[in-house]
Amino acid sequence: MKLAFAIEEYIRYKQALGNCYMTPARSLKAFLRQTGNVDFDEISEHVVNAFLLGHSGRATSVWFHRYYVLGSFFRFAIGRGYMQRRILPSSIPEKPPRFVPYIYSTEDMRRLLGVPDSHYSPTFPLSPDTMRTLLLVL
């Protein structure tokens, strides 16, 4: 069984269940582009790991999204008899720390609001008042 056919079948299956399935479909198509339209027997753990890590070379939130999408797809493929076993890594790395927002102090805001006046260039299309308003809205 070729990978492209199985991915298209899986996407149609998920959409038939009522899922929009756009972002996971893009991930599966990216996996197909990276591996090529090969048989399931030719997919190795090395290829899967390279796809999961992507360009960053480390586990990010994208890694976990891809891991989940490939895991669901491989379960579907095993259920259909396209492959014998899941070829995902057995150990899952630690999740990256969640984003911690920075809350500006009153002094930080005073300094930020003073920047448009002190660095105003007549060639810049936005006036200092517009920049100040934008900073206040943000």
C-alpha cells in the first residue's frame, strides 16, 4: 500500500466523521512530501524521527502535534492492515515550558510611550500620536 493513497483515505475518513481536519491534513501531507510516496514497509523510525524533529532538531510544540497526528494515522493504517506496527518513538520528550507573559510596569509603559516623541522621523508614515495610541491599545 502506497502512503499517498492511505493518507488521502484517512483524511476523507476524518472529514466524513464531520471533522474539518485541515491542520492535521497539512501535517500528513508534509510527511508525505518528506518521505515520498513509498510503501509502508519502507518507512523507518529514522524517517519518522526526522519528520517529528523538523528543522529545529529538538522537541517543540510542533513535535507533539506531529506525534499525535502520525499516531492517529498509524492506528488507522494498522486497523486497515496497511502496516504491522506503529513506528513512532517509544519515549516522549519533556514538553517545552509554556509561554510566560511579561506584564509591563508603570515605569516601562512611561518609557515606551516616550519613544514615539523622541524618535519621530518626518518620513515615517505614522505620527507619534498614532504610535502612542497603538501602544496603549496593545
